[in-house]
Amino acid sequence: MKVTLIENGPIILDTTESITVQVDGESEERKGPLFLCRCGQSSTKPFCDAAHRKAGFEAAGAELVCG
């Protein structure tokens, strides 16, 4: 699994494994890559809808590789 924090943008969770996420109280299984909101402004949480651009979100980037 690889986790990338895009500078001034979302978290990208890249995996071949199935991941269970909660969306509107319902569980969904998804496979990566998943673009997850990091700014808190997305209307499609936990997923990114690019609201960080309009909000002027700023944060450093990073990368983590597991396994």
C-alpha cells in the first residue's frame, strides 16, 4: 500500500486490497487508488471533490510505502 499526501491537495491511498469506507452511513468496499479529502471542505467526504482548490488549502506533501 502506498499513501501519498499531495502538496496542497488530497491523500491518495493506492492499494490493490479492498478497503471498506463509510459513505452517508453505508459501508462500501472500494479498491485504490482512492482520493481522500484532507482539507475538510469536500461535499463527498471521505472522498476528495477538489474543494481544496477553492478553499485555498495549504499543507505539505509526503509519501509512505507500507509492505
